[in-house]
Amino acid sequence: MSYEGTFDVVIEGLGSERGARVLAAQEGLYVNKQQIPYTTLLGVALRGSILLVMGTQVALALRGKHEDLASLAAELRGRADLEHLALSDREALEGERVVFATPVAMSGLVEMERFKGMALAVVTDSALHVFERGGRHFRISWDRINKVDMTQGKFGRLLRIGSGATQLEFLYLTDAQIQTIRGLATRHSSALLGVTSGAEEAPAPAGGGAGGGEGGGAAAAPQVATAPDLTRRFNIPEFEASLGAVGSGSDRPLGAAIDRLQMSSLLPVGFLEEHLRELRNIYDGVLLKAKRDAASATDVFTAAAALDGRRIWDGVLDSIATVTDATVRAFERQARRVAANRRIPWRKARKKFMPSQREISGLKQRLTRGVSGMEKRLTQLSKAAAALKPASEKGQAELKEAYATWQQGLAELDQAYATGWAGLSREVVGVWQDAFLPKLTRLGGERRRLLPRSIKVAFYFVLIVIAAGLAYLYFTGQLGQVIQFE
């Protein structure tokens, strides 16, 4: 089997080319006529419409359709066996446990020496390692880091890390990876001065030594350990199907349906896309936390417990309740805006157009149906996780088999979680189309008040004063005198 496609390609040090022919063949990866052996590849990262490929000989970025890039990424991972990095005792990593490894775009200073371009960022339980294509390697231990913050750059979210004379910016990290780095730096460093507000701490991984600051070494090609200790050297996937698009600006589900709804003059431009981003942050929070806890675990059994299927399913159900409340609040904001524009009292509009408790309960049930398909796979993941401990007591062969089953369960979790969001977002858009937008349309057609309430009150007050004055003059007999005087 092989994969062939056409992409726009940027090869670091060689330039860019539009419509380059890319072939993943049996013997290696071809970009036009240039061959890249699979044994030299260190990492692959899919970020929306961009695929980053990092190796010891070449670093390149490919742009194209997300589906085509996903197929190429799967082919490269299968042929290059990239997951072994987390399981091997690589000399340059000094026996540290790898939490994750990913290609990134990087710029900044390391001990006043400038770095810029693509690199492989390897996060371990003790330090951040960066491997460059030319062979340079440096290490920053977590206890030396004094600044970790995040900002929005031109091409996505930038993670900034500071450690004395070392100041670096990383692009193309996912939210899960950023949170993991924040947690590791926060828990290890006693001199952390700047952490972006709202950063969530990850539990500190025990057993990780504090390294000795920045150092150098050669980025040799990775070597697979012959018998890795799976209880300590385990791999947590990056969940690219479900979490990989977060923060990359490529997450736009149900685009055509959104465009149709957005044509209504009752909704502000970009409202539905922003609304769905808010809901996705809520939905993804469950898996983000589980992944962060698993990545910080010291053994595979603790990691499996953190990613327990039943625990994740219960968290998803809780998140659906939060998503329901957020959806109702979003409708209320739009209803208040329409009512104010039509000069309709909010008390009147709320009583007539806001959903009742029964309707909100039905909304929650409808949104829950959108994610119900993942429950079966999460149950299977729980069974695979529970089988790890008994298998380890029987022997390494049984543990290896149980570990492979668990890894397959995690891959299915990734797909199920992505499918769950597709179902949930489809139901959210359906709710706006079937219920909320018609309500806003009827509200917009309500008879508007001609004059503001304050002017009406003042007018009626003046009329009452005049009527009271005339009545007083009439009953005191002074009205005739006033008329005669006039």
C-alpha cells in the first residue's frame, strides 16, 4: 500500500513549491524526486490544513485538504513507527519518560544564540527537549523555567517559555499540549514569574528528576528499545482527530448549515461560529483533563484510570448540562438584543419567548442524543484498561497484548470523541434552526413601542396633572372665572 497526493510544500532550507507530488511508498517518502527515508523521521503533526513532518535530515510543512493530509499522516505514522519514541530509552533523553513529542515551529534565543524554524519538541517528566534538523539539541529542565504564557499570534496560538537567557516561542501546539507544559512547569519551578491567567495545573509526575538547565548534544536517529518496560514507559496518543484542531483556527463544523442560518438578519455576523467554539471548549474540557492527568501519571495503570471510559462518559454527560445552559444563555442574549431594538419590554418578551423548564429539559435530551454513540466505545475502553493490571501479573507477553488492546481503545476513543462533537454540533445547529431562530423571528415581528417608556410616563403624568387642575377649578367654581378672564 502507498499514498500519493499533491500538496503545497515548504522544505526548510530549500524553499517552497506549489502542487508538489508527494508519495509515501514502500521504501520512503518522496517529495517530487527527493527521497526521505522513514527511519530518519522523528515526528508528524496534523494541524487543520497543515501537516508538519520533522526528521533528522529534513523538516517540511505541507498544506492541503484536511482529509488528504490525515490520510498521509496515518500512512507516515504506520511506516515510520513514530510512537516508539515514548517507549525507548534514548541516550539524549537521559532515561526520562516522554510525555509527548511533536513537530513545532519555533523562534527565539537559547543562551543568546538565535533559533528559528521547525524542530521536534519532546516533553518529558523532567524537561523540555528540542531537536533541530541539523543535529542541535538543547534541554530546559522544568525547575529552571520562570515564564510560561500564551498569546494569539498571526497564525495561531503562541506558547512563550522563558528560562534566563533562553526565550522561546512555539507555534502549532494543541491546547492539550499547552496545558501539559503549563502544569509541568508550574509544579516543578519555584521561580515561575509569569503564567497566563486561567492556566490549569496538571498533577506533578512523581519520580522525575530535575535536570541541569540547558545543555547540548547530538540528535541521533531514534532507536527502539528491545524490551521496554510498559508499566513505566507507555504512550498517550495526542488525540488529533478530536483535540488536534483546537486552537488551530480550522475547527468549523457544519459550515454550510451555519452559512444558511447566518444569512438571517436577526443574528450578528459570526455569532454561530463563536457560539460553537464556546461549546466545543466546554465539551473538549473533559478529554483535555483526562489526557493531562494520564500524561502526568507515573505508571500505565494510573494513566489508564485517568482515561477510564466510564469516567469520561460521566464527564461528557456533565458537560452536556453545561452546554445546554450555555446555549440557553446565548439565545437569551440574542433575544434581549432583538427586544431592545424593537423597543419591546424584556419582561414581556421573556415571558412569551424564553424556553420553559420543560423545553430546556427537552433541549438537554436532544443534545445528549448527539453524543450517545460514543458510550459503547467508552465501555470497551474501560474493559481494556481494567485488563492491564491482571495481565502484568501474568507476565510481559500478556501485558504487551493487553497494552496493545488498550492503545487500540484509545485510538477508538479519539475517533468516538470527534464523532461525538460532530453529532453534538449538528444538534446545536438544529436547535437554532428549528426552535431559537423562529422564536427570534416572531419576536422581531412583535409590535414595537412607538415611544420610550420614560417619555410615555412623563406624558401621562402631565395629562394627569392637567386633568387634576381642571377638576379642581371646576369644583371650586373658579373654572368659569378663568374662562371669562380669557
